Amino acid sequence: MLRPLDVFVRVRPLSFVEHRERANECVQIYSDKQVGVGDSHFTFDRVFPPQSSQEEVFGVVIRPLLEQYFQGYNVTCLAYGQTGGGKTYTMGTGVTEMDGGKDINISFGILPRLVRHIFDTVKDFEVKKEGRRQRKSTVTVQFVEIYNEEIIDLLGTDERARTARRNVSHFGGGGFGVGGNKRSEIQIRDGPDGEAYLVGAEEVECLNENDALRALQQGAQLRTVGATGMNAFSSRSHAIFTITLRQMELEDKQKGIVDKDIKDDLNRTNNINRGKKLITSKFNLVDLAGSERQKRTGNVGQQLKESIAINSGLLSLGKVINALSAEGGNSLTHLIACISPAESSFEETRSTLGYASRAKLIKNAPIQNIRDQQKEQANQKLSEKEQLKKIQNENVEQQEEVIDLLEQKRLLISELDDLQEDWLTTKEKSAAVAWLIMQSTNLAELLTELTKIMKSEGIFNTKLDITMQDRVQLAIKPITGNIDLQELIDYEEQCKLIRKMKQEMDEQQKKEEQEMQEEQMNEDKRKNEDGKK
């Protein structure tokens, strides 16, 4: 069933600098669903005014998605807007400090709140009944940034990932993208289930919310930021934080499933082998880099190149939004457009609202990602049996072919033995010797004549001459002992070869003589014509 994209708008408060400069506001909020800028008016699923809290935004934008997320649907939430519009604050990807054991700070955005909610819900799902778990879950996270159109792993622990991050320069100097020497080895590939996967990006397993929050903090501190004329800490990259939840519904106790400790419960391989259904879902949180006009940011050098790459990517996003309106996707998607109310941001604000308005035309067809493990295992066993049967049938056919070939070989050997016995009879042996002597004499004569011809034509060198003489001597040497059938065949083949060579040389000589005659005739003809003149 097609479902339209939910689009939200959040208007940030005027900044301290804007208040100090008594900046005018260009945004008018008419209701909780209508907003205007200049003569343009837009309607969205919800418009958050400047006084809206982080908790309110999370409750309206994210909480309705959580039920579907735990049921196996993929979910995506994007924050889009100009530099300084409040995207990173809203998403919470800029968090650098958080104690998982304490209450959520009121300033924390969507991501840290989501992490806590997921692990709280997982605990509720895994409550033991009669000493046995009903469901086992694993949570993994992935954190990447797209900087100057290159994908960088923010959680990678290998040398390749560390080198990639070191080569990202905030102020120029050979990083990724424009003017850089290093290129990302992370690639986007389509999996067998039709989903897109990041090949080469590390996926970190989290046993609790503290693990996930530490991963978030690590990646957030490594994100590429730089001061611009619009924001002292502007995100210079797109950030994508993915939380993958795998849930296994277990068989009942009567079928032999015995609960183990929590450490074994989180073993994904054991879960798959012992469970009934595997439910997999991904929650993608995307913090897009800021869009901006170069004149207002004052960017130069490397930062100007970064801005060009950022705006190029955001332009592509606009094209994607237009394309998705016709194609649709399989994920539940929410878009938060973060805008500034300041009059100085009029053009950027109107552009952002225009993108967001077009995004409302997108219709998705969410797919529930549930795999029946028992059915898949049964199908796999059936397939393996069919393959085994096919291999066995092929082996039988091959064995029959081998038997036929062995029988043919036996018959041929028998025929060869009979022929050799016939040749070794006294009468045929004498005839064979006489024939061989005659052929040897002919061969010697042919070789001698051929040698003279080839010498006269300057064809032989010394080595070839010696080789030919050796053949002549071999051909005319006395024949003694038993005559083998193969020797007769070899001599006959040599005779044929020599005759052929002689014939080819005769033809070549004849051709050359004919060409010389024609040339002489042409020369005489020219002389006669010259004499007449």
C-alpha cells in the first residue's frame, strides 16, 4: 500500500547575534500545519514554532514510527536545510557527552532519545516468561559521513579507516574529494533482498545503550566541521547513523528450545539456527550538510570546494525527490526541514520549503522484513536433496560413459594385437622388408635430390644441411631385426613429406621461371616500341 512521505518544518529561534542586530523575521506561522515566507504559502504535516522543545519534536516525528520499526519496517528520518538552520541540533548527531545512566538532557535531539527508547523496548520484549525468553534481539550501529562526495567510516577501527579520517582536512591540504589523493574504499551495493548496503563500513554490535551512545559520541567528534560566515561550527558533511535491529522469535519450550544466558542470547548465529522468525529493521537518521550561498558564507579555498560539493549533493537530492515522486520506496520516511526565520536567509528558507513541499509528493510502499527461519531451512534442505539427487544422477551417467570408453579401448587394443601378429608372420614379414627397402631407397634418392636443389637455391644453412644428410643416412642404413608396424608408417609419412616439399619447390621454381619470361617479354616489347619512335 502506497503511503505519502511525512514532512515536518521546524523554525529555529533568532540567534543571539540576530537579536543583537535586531534582525527582521521573514517567516509567518499561520497554524500548526501552515507556514509562509514572502508571498509563498506551504502546508505540511506539522510546523514546529521556535519555542518547540526537543522532546515535542521527538514525540511527533519519531515516536509514531517506532511501532512499525519493531515490527520489521525500515525507517528513515532526514534533516534538511541551510547552514545554521538547526539540523544537527534537531537530530542530535552533535552530542559529545552523555551518561547513559541518567535522564536525557532536555537539549538532546532525536538520536540519543531514540537509542534509549530502542534499548528500553528491547528489554521489555525480552522479559522472561516461565524462566524463558520469548524474543532475542541484537542491535548494531553504523556511522558514516559523506564528505566531498566520498564515504568515510566514522566507526572504523582498522588502519584504512584511520587513514581515511586523517586525510580529511578541515582547511585544505589533500583530503578526500576535490584536490585529495586518497579515495574511499566504501562502496554502495545492492543486496540480494533489494536493499542497499555499505560494503567496507564497520558495523558495531551494541549490548546496551551505553555502547550505542559511545559509538555516537565517537563518530560525532570525528565529523568534519568548519567555520563559515553563517555558522561557527558548520557541518561540512552529510552524516548517516543507522541502527539495525535483529529480533528472533523463539520456539516454545516443548520443542526443545532451552534458554541460555544473556551473552549467548545475543549470539546472532545461534539465534538464527534456533529461532522461528527473524525480524530485521533499520532506522536511518540522516543529517544533511548545510546548503548556502557562497557570497553569504565567505568561503574560500578548500571550504569553497566543500560548499560546491555540498550544494551539488543537495541539488542531486532535489532531483531524487522529483524522481521518487514517481517511483516510490520501501521505507517509512520522515523529512524535517529546518529553517531560519531571519530575513537575511529569505532565499535559503524559501528554497528549503520548496524542496520540502515537493517531498510531500513522494509515496512509499513499506515492506515488512520478516523471514520464516523454519520454512527457509526446510526449503534449503529440500533444495539440497534435489541437488544431491541431480549430482548422483550425473555420476551414474558419467560412470556409464567411462565403462563404454573402457570397452572401446579394450577392443582397439585387441585389434592392434591382431594386426601386429599378422605383420610378424613369415610371409608378410618378408614382403614388409622388401617394401621397406624399396621405400628407403626412394627416400634416399628424394632426399639427395632435394638437398641439391635447396643448396642451389641457397635455402639451406649448415645446420639444416647436416640435419638433412643425417636423414639420408638414416633412410639408407641397412635394415635388420624385426620390422615394427609403426616404423613402416613413419617411413611412409616421411616419403609423403619429402614428395610434397619437392613438389612445392618445383612449382615455385616453375612460377619464378614463368615470371622471368614474362618480364623479359615485357622488356623486349618496350624496346621495340622505343625503336619505332
